[in-house]
Amino acid sequence: MDKLGKMTRITDLRSVWPHEANDFTKWLAQEDNLALLSDAIDIELELEERESSVGSFNVDIFAKEVGTNRCIIIENQLEDTNHDHLGKLITYASGKGAEVIVWVVKRARDEHRQAIEWLNQHTDSNIGFFLLEIELWQIGDSEKAPRFNIVEKPNDWSKTMKTIEGLSDTELLKLEFWTGFNEAMSDNNDFIRNFRSRKASPQHWYDLSIGSSAYHVGLTINTQKQSIGAEIYINDDKKMFEQFKKHKDEISEMLNSEVEWREAKKACRIFITTNINPKKHECWAKAYNWFLEKAIVFKEVAYIFDK
């Protein structure tokens, strides 16, 4: 057997990033490094601004989730957690209207881990707090490699249980439907290579990122019309909508469906539907298969015709 190398942990983070703002935050804001954090928390991050102003203070990184535009703040600390940064985290979250709050530290002290756990348990289902430790590792004389370890994250299950109280029968059905869809996604290798799952919610829609903040794939269920739909939802770009529309015959052929081109004051939609009744549990497997197929085709449409 070939000789194996020994992994060594670099405990002095400042030997690589001497200054928190000028070195570490600048490093983390780079696309490839932000992708490492995205993988760790399973949220696709897109940088909005580094050292973003919040009153007379600055949050280290202000980002958004690709596809949903949820606001995300990231506060970094190359030392042990402390009360000062915890307070700043709450202040910055409030000032930016953040729905996802990420605290990256060298070491999480127990009292601050408990504080983040408490916040996740006592805030509503739209707010999530992540506490992560950043580590550096090296094998022999290799380049140093970063690793993010999650210490605390949102407890989606407990929050979902809270939201169930007071939901109508229709809302409960929607929550159950999308929970089942997440399970169907995880069993489909082609699909999980293309998309990240979202938290199931009691809504009629389910959004999927396709690598652009300008548009996303939307999946919808309509319990009144007893149908389901899929679409490319374009946030606010009429030129892009017209660009897609130039290829409407090709897009219709790719989707094997009649396509509706819906244009509103701001948002535009490239929309298809099929008569599968989401109110009938026995139809759900068929609905999930249709969603899985059409979402992948819509991603191909975006890749080919967004030129």
C-alpha cells in the first residue's frame, strides 16, 4: 500500500487570514469560496455586497438566495464567539430584513450555541440562524484547505410543527404534497444533480433555482382547477422575456406542451399546465414525475435560449 499522508489542523487562522475584514471576509466573498459555504448550509448564495451598511455599522457580507431572493447576512469572527458579535448579528438582521442569518466563527462557546438554538426554536418558520466553525487542514506540504462545520442550524421540523397549528385543510394538504415532493426529489438522481430542494411549506408554489437571480423555475398546484403547472418565472426583465419568446415554437416542442406567455407589469411567466388533480393522493406520484421531468426541461430551455 502507498504511504498515506497525515492530516494536520492549522489552529492559528490568522496565519492565513491576518485581518478579519481585509482578509477573511474578502476571501469568503469570492464566488468559489462562497460556494463552499453554500454547500455547507445547503442554500445557494449570491453576493450582493461586502461590508454592507447597516446604519453606522457594516455587516461583513450581505447576500441573497439564488431563485428566491431571500436576504442573507453573514458575520465572521476569527475568534471565539462573544456577546458583542451576537448583538451585532441581531442588529444587522433587523436592519437588512434578513431571513437567513449566518455566523462563521473560529470556536462556538456553549452559551452562544445555546443562544442560536433558542433563536431557532422561538422565531417563526421564515427565519433561520446558522452557527458554523471554520477550520483549516493540511496534508503534508499541500495547500491549506478550509472546512465549515455546522454547530447549530434551523430546526425545520419543530418550526413546521408550529406552523401546522391553525392551518386549514387545504393548507395542510399543500404542506403534505410538497413534503412528498421533496422525498421524490431525493430519490431522483438526475433531479438532485440539477436542483436543490426547498423547505416544504403550505403554499401553492415551490420555487427552484436555475443559476440566475433574474428568473427561476416555479412549480404550482391549483386545488380549485384540479391541475398543476410549471413555469420559468422572470422577476423584472421584459427584454429577457422577449428573448425567450423568439423561440416559442422550439420551447413548446421541448416541453411537449402548449405554452402560455404571460406578461404582467413587472413579472413575466412562461407557463404550462396539465390536468392532474393535486387533491387526490393517488395522483401525487404522477404529479411528482411530471414536475421532475418539466423542471429539468425548463432548465435546459434557460441554458439554450438565454443568450
